[in-house]
Amino acid sequence: MKRIVVTGGSGKAGRAVVADLSEHGYEVLDVDIVASLHPDDPTRVADLTDLGQTVESLRTADAIVHLAAIPAPNIVPPGETFRINMMSTYNVFTAAQILGLERVVWASSETLIGIPFEREQPRYAPIDEDHPRIPESHYALSKLAGEVIAEQFSRWSGIPYMALRISNIMEEHDYARFPSFWDDLELRRWNLWSYVDARDVAQAVRLALTTDITGGEAFLVAAADNCMTRESLDLMAEVYPGVPIRGEIRGHQTLLSIEKARSLLGFEPEHSWRDYVSPG
């Protein structure tokens, strides 16, 4: 697979994915609703909620990385969030089947596991891919529907559909904000104090494109550590004292388990906020 279409390549994760794949020798085309401002990142402007435009945009690809979406709740009305995310995902999956692409890698979300944990608490920690999927927004609901549909498209077509349940994405400049989290454990409790560097998202995407896996699989993608100066067990004991702990949690270890991505994809996060900000 050398020709990769990246939808949403102009976004936060997309920019890192386009750069990473290009650096590793892939021919990359960014397909987005808006053109990239970067002169070295040519963009094909297309509305992926239209099936015809989607098929034409993917026609020259060997594989697709689908990142285009309304990226969070409350950006547009809930119904529009669901419609845009659901139709664009359905159209990309359909186009991949029509064109016989070799692989689909797409952005699901950590929100599927109940994030933000307001109405319900986590069932256990660290959370892994077997944790119940309990979407709490129309955004998360669109990702749940996407995973269900991906499983069926993979069954129909034999094409691997790899869902990446990506944590809260950070770029290097975002780490300057992290000290503002440390005095109030409630600020980042909503996703168990997790995050992921955009460059590590790009690594996970590249591995998902190349690893020998079949079917429809989902992987949590997060940094190896939490975003706090407090250790993870201490955080759980103070904020979620009734949540069962499964296995051993060491130090600042992430509470969104990346063991499946490690074992099946070879994923290993290379970036931490601790490389850029002193914990004091």
C-alpha cells in the first residue's frame, strides 16, 4: 500500500498523520471539506456526506485513513453532529468496498467507553477494549454506530477495518496548559486524566495500515502516562474510590489501557508531556 487517502488531513490528528506517512515514503492525498493552508499538503476538497464525491476522492487510493468528522460534541447541533459523522463514515466505508481498497483505518473515539464520566462511573480501571460501550453524546453515538457498521463491512468485503479509539489529542504547544490541571483532580477526571500526542496517533495509524490483522478491530490509543503529577492509583482512590482495579497499575501509567495496541500493532507512545514541562 503506497497511495493513501487521509480524510480530514487538515485537522489536528490529520496534519500529523499526513506528515508521518509522507516521511515514511507514502504518497498521501488529503481529502477535506476545506483546503489545507500548508503549501506542501495538497488537498482535494470534497463533501464526504455525498457518496459520489467520496468514491471519486478515493478512486486512486490503495487504502484509506478516515479522520474527517465533527471532532467533539457541542460544536454543531447534536443532530448535525450525528448526521455528518455517520454519513461521511458510511460513505467512506462504502467507497472502500466499491473500490476494493486494501484497508480502512478510521478514527473512533475514547468517548465510547462512557466519557465524560458524569452519569456513570467506569466499570473498572484500567479501561480496555472489553469495557462496555456506553456513549453519552450524539458524537459518541456516531462512533458506536461506525464501529458496528465497520464490523459488517469487513465481514461483507474481507477488508480489514481498523478503529482507533483515540484519546484527547495534544500537540506540543498544548503541554504548556498541563500545570493548570494539577491542583484540581476534577478538571480531567472526565477521561481518567488521559491524553495522546498527535505524533503518536500518527504512529498508531501507520501501524494499523501495515500490521497483518483481519476483520474489524478496535484499539485504544493513548499516551503511556496520565496528564497529572499524581500517580494513577492515587487519582483513582481519591476520585473513583468504588471503581475496581484490574491488574497492576504502576506510577503514572495510563488508565486507558494500550496493551492491545502494543501487542497487536506494536504501538509504543514516544511522546509525553514530561518531555516538555517540568512536573515541579
